[in-house]
Amino acid sequence: MIMSKSSFAKRIGGVVLVAASGILAAQTAPPTGKFYIVGMGTAPDLITVRAQKVIARADVLIGEEGSFQKDWADLAKGKEVWQWPHNFRRLYGVDPASLKDAGQRALAESLDKTRRQLVEKIRSIVAAGKVVACLESGDPMMYGMTLFLEMLPAGVPSEIVPGVGAFQAASAALKMSPPYGYDTNAVILTLGDWPGRVDTNEKLMATGSTMVFYTMGLDYPSLFAQLKRSYPADTPVAIVSDAGDQNLQKVLRSTVGRFLDEVDYRSLPVERHMLFVGKFLTVGQARKDFLVPSVRAPEVRK
């Protein structure tokens, strides 16, 4: 076979074959790095197949301090591990110079520096062709650490791998579907009020919709005082602890009127339980309109 004197190149898989003046050389294409945020589910056996594949080929794993020793020690074997502090997200979005309190300003500056240093490490190692996976319990889209994507330069390849979140796992534990509230359909996912918040829980309660509370730092006496002003006393409520964990999962049931007397809320596992409020807990999929054809929305003809 006579080869042309002109050069040509052909890509096969990840290899570039280069032929010039009758000489054939193989050059390996540079590796492609990527940053992943990976939802790990609420229990070890609720991790998705996609998450397992990403972790298997990751060069670096990152997560909140203590999480690898507690939850993912086996997955971290043989991999480089970075960890961020528990208060990593605190004061995010605040200009430190705008804080009058010296202590708060110093903390904001320190945390901002820590965040920027970790994000730069991620950017640098991804640019070098490495895969970095940020592991998060449950689903990363519910109060997760998507701030990494906000801080990374736009050109950094990234992907979010969804996980089984606490809302889905806890709903499964209840064996009832939250959108079915007899005469309501909406489900409000929320947490305790904080200074400056405009969609306060009491405003949301006025809708009568099903409410689901992520309970970090929740003030139960104050919350139930608010609930009693918007929901009948016999409205069912439920606490789900360690949702999705077949060994630890527990469900406690009560009502808006009796909860504070019946449930020892001070002994609930911190940051490992959720509160559900709504008629769906007892009515199931029964609906006020009974799905009678005459009351359905008219079909749109194409």
C-alpha cells in the first residue's frame, strides 16, 4: 500500500492516529476531568447504580468532615479524600466588609477563604484531567452543597447525580403519598424560620397544604403554636426518623393538637428526622372530586 505524502489524522476511541510521510504514530488524547456532586441516598443500600459508577472512577472524594469515617469508609479506600468543615456554608453570600461585628466579619472572611481554596483545588485537579466526586447524604438538591457549582468557573465540566432524598424515603416509610390531601394537592417542603425570611411558615400554613419540615434546629413549641392557628386540632402529623434505614427507621404518629403532649420531641435524633403535617396521612388517595369525569379538566384537542 502506497501512502500519500500528505499528513492525515484519524481518531479511534481515545487514541489519535497520526500518519505523516509514511510514518504512523499513536498519541493518547489527554484525559477529561469532571466534577460531580453525588447524592448518596439516606441509607447505604439506597445508593444508585450511577453514583456507584462515578465513585468507582473518581480520583478524589470530598465531603463534610466526619462523613467518610461514619458513612463511606469503604468507598474512600485507595482514594484521596478532602473534607470541608461543618460550618462551611455559613455566611455564604455575605460580603465580609458589610459586617459591623468584628467576630462575625473575621468568621466570614475565614470561611470565604476556605471555600475559595477548596474550589480552586477542585478547578485545578479537574483541569489536570482528574475526576472529583462530592458525596452528599440524601439528595443534593434539597439543602445540598450546590454552592460548589456556583463558585466554579463556568467552563469546568460538571454533573449532579441525584439521590434518594429524605422526603422520598420518609414518604415511603409512611406508605402514603403526600400530594393526596383529599381537597389539597400541594406539598410544601420547608424548615424553621430564620431572620429575614419572607415566606415564613405561618404564611405557608394559611394555604392548608401538606407541609413537610426538614427539622434542623426546629423550635417545636413555637411551630405547633402556629400550626394550631391554621390546621384543625385533629389534623394528623407524623415523625419519620432515619428514613430509609431498615434497621433504624421509626415512625411516630400524632395530631396537631396532641403532638407536644404525646411526642418526646427533645429526644428525636438530631438532623435525622422529618415532620409531616396533612390529611394525606389518613385519607390516602381519596379525593374530594372523586375523579368523576364530569369534574375533570377538559381535554385539549390536538
